Amino acid sequence: MFFLWGKTEVLVRDTEIFQNRNPLLEGDPEDVCIAFRGCTFRDNLDMGTPEDWSCASFENCGLTASHGAAYDALLSACRSMLADPSRYSGTETPGGRGIQRLADNITELYECEAWETVGYLIRDFSGDSVPELLIACMPGYEPWIGALYTLVDGEPRLVLSYEDDSAFAYLGNGTFFCLTSNGEPPGRGQGIYHLTKDGTALECDSFDFFFYDEYVVYHNTTGSFDVSESRESVMDTGDFNAYEGLEPEYETAMTPFSDG
């Protein structure tokens, strides 16, 4: 939020500081003395607490706890589950089965530890100033998301999770790619989705699908396998391998659960 260098004394007075995604101070804070007087702080996700900044003083300031702290218990539960998957069924935590299913697939594929290959990211994906919690494979592995949460009345709410018949990957700019399958008749679909403004659901922008006994690809904006609400697409079935090599565009670095 503040980039300061060298021996510096700063007074910040009667200022509202909010919705920043950086530490309170950047640069060289060891030689800096910064005083906040009559300021208000809110929703600064990576600011930390006043105790984290010995070079700063806060006089008559209002400090609202970060939304991100609301995810602490959920992150702790997920960390325990990924550190020792054999002790958990995944049902102990909303979205836990999706996270565990993703971790099982990744550890089998790459022969690695689950909590090293799965990480998390807290940021506002929907643009409503309330951060979401995304749990997914670390970059360099598969692109898929284990679970995505938002906050409703200060409590985490599950938005999506990794399923046997559907998987989501983050594309950047608040959009998500979905790869899914249909049971009867058997088929396959893929689409682009975005989060609703309040972050509680996904809305379909574009969806293409086909059935295995046909060579026709259909298109709609509802995300369903219903031919009656679809039209023939310009895609062909070979285009459904386009997701291979998909690289999520995370605007902020993810943290592996092994980092504690």
C-alpha cells in the first residue's frame, strides 16, 4: 500500500484505506517511521495486523478485520485433510470431497504429496469487494479447481467443487472454463462461465456439447445438454481437446498448503 525507502518519517491523517491487496509497507520498512492518525482501515487482504508493523503507529484508528480471516478455520481443516488424507472422508468440510478427489487424482498422476501440489488463493473474483477462496492445483500441475467459496454474512459458502462428471479451471478476469459429461445419453460438454456479482453462483456465457453416438456439436448459453434449447455449433468434436495444456491465469500467487 505504501512504498517507502530510506530514513523516512510519514504522517497519514484522516484517511480511509480500503480494499488493497498488498502489505501495509513495501520497500525498506526498517528505516521507516509511519504514523496513522484518525484513519480507517477495512478489507485490506494482505495488510496483516498492527502488531506486524513495529515501524507504524495507529492513533484513534478504526481497523476492521480482513474478510480473509473468515476462511482461517476452513483452511486449517483443508490443510489437515491434505496432510493426512487417509484419516478423512472429505465429508467433514463443505467441498471437502471435491478437494480430496482432486488431490487423489493429482497425487496418483504425479506421485507427489497432496498438500504440496494443492494450494489456495484468497482474492475478489466477482468484483463485489468480498474475497473468494479458491483451492486448486498449484501451477505446473493440472488446471482444475478443488473448491471455490465466497462469504455470505461473514461465513464461507461453497460455490463449486471438483466432481467426477465436471471440473472447472480459472481463466482470468473472473471467468472459468468447465469440462463436463452427461450420463444418459452419454456425452461431453465444455463451456465458459462467470461468477455472479455477489459471488454465490456461476452463470454460463457459452456452452458446447455432443453425444458420443453423434458427430454433431450443439451450442447454448444455459449450460445444459438439452438439444431443444440449443443450435448446431461451428465446433467439431476434435475441438474438445482444446483444454489440454490449459494454464490458469492467476493474478496473484497461490500458496501451497504445505507452507502452513
